[in-house]
Amino acid sequence: MSQLRLAPPLQPRGGGIAGLFLGLTYPLRALRMLQAHPPLRVYVVGPVIINVLLGAGLYAGGLWWGRRAIAAAMTRLLNWAGPNWLDAGIQLLAPVIQGVLFVLLFLALGLVLLQFGSLLGSPFYGQLSEKLETLRVGQAPPAEPLSVGGIVRDLWRAVLFEVKKLVLLAIGGAMLLACNVVPGIGTLAASIGGIALAVVLLCLDMLDSPLERRRLKFRQKLSIVFRSFPASASFGLLCFGLVSIPLMNLLTIPLCVTAGTLFFCDRILPLPTDQA
């Protein structure tokens, strides 16, 4: 199968202030698309069942471990402060600190659920994305004939994709950690950079089905995310919020994958060209 890449659009398709607002509309557009085309819903049921089963175990184990870890961290923090004014201040702020730690725990569990849920639900998402693209633009790249070799290649590409995302996360995380050396501004920059990195990774996940059908390389996928800024930034940020909400993310992950294909059709297509 010939490899496909996307030629640069003639005009920016996600730029300007309008792009920020347009990116936010795609989950709602996805919901309307699923309501208007009931046959598409069958491809959402499978991932929802997978997410429910996976999420039940993940949140049960994660919250059990997280509560113990947070309690131990607060105990160590209070012991470190000692019986002085710092101890009194930490005790006063303890509920706030615990609340922040629990929010971070839920965000982390949501991202883990997204990664494993997307991998396990990829056959459903691939079919859903292909049907959506056909409805939206009239055609989609033909799928390879089903074979053992094709399944193995697809699994290998999926594993490599996850590994490359982890490498990107490790490199970006190390750079952001270094920013914390500068107090105040460095910590703020690291926090903003951490959210930006999470949004980029989330965009890669949500746009992966149509991009993977074209057998794009990882750097090409990453380039497409950056080229469609700022629409992809607002789209990814909203999806980040939706997949981080406990229980609701069992339903919003398939919704955001649907939104990613619509975003691809509207903001990235055309123009596919053959690449040797």
C-alpha cells in the first residue's frame, strides 16, 4: 500500500481567533453526528463497554493506592515542617494541598484510561473513523485486506506509536522539570508547558485513526497537530478536560475520537498525495 502524506493547505485552516472557538465546537458536532446517524453508534458501544470494565478496575485500584499515597505524603510533609509556624501554615493549607493532589490523581487516571482504552478499542475506533470520513467527505482510504501479517503490522505500529509518545513525554517532561529550577516564573512556565504537552499528546490520540489509515510517520502526525494550531490547541484542551472527568470519561473518550475525525475532515483535509 502506498504511503500517504498530507500536503500543506493553501490557506491556514485553524488559525486566528476564530480557530480557538472552532476547535471547541467539535465534541458537540460529534454528538450531533452520532444522533443524526444511528448506525454509527454500534462502533461506540464496544469502546464504552471496554472503558467501563477497564475504568472500574483502574479507578478502584488507583483511588485505593492514591488515598494511601496522599495520606503518607501529607504525614511526611507535616513531620518535615516540625512544631513551628510552618507546621501551622501547612495544617491550615492541608485540605487545599490534598484537593490538588486528588485532582492530579484523577487527571493521571483519566490519561491512563485513555491510553489503554484507545489501544483496546482501536478496532472499533478505526471502523467508526472510516465511516465518519466517508459520510463527511464522500470517501476514505481503502483498508488493507484482513490478514495475520496485516494485524501484526498494525499492532507493531500501535506499539511504536505509544513508545514514541512516551519518548516525547519523557523529553518534554525533563525540560519542564528543569524549568522549576527558576522559582516563580519557572514553576509557572513548567505548569503551562505540562498542560500544553498533555494537549499535544491528546491531539495525537484523537486524530490518530484517520492519520494512521494513511500510514503517516510519527513526526508527520506531530507536524499536522502543530500546523492546525490554534484550533487543535483548543480542541485538545477541551478533550483533555472531558477525558479527565471520572465516570463521564467512559463516554467522552469515544465522543472525542469521533470529534477528532470530524476535525481531521474539516481542518486537515485536503490534500492527500502519494508518497513513494
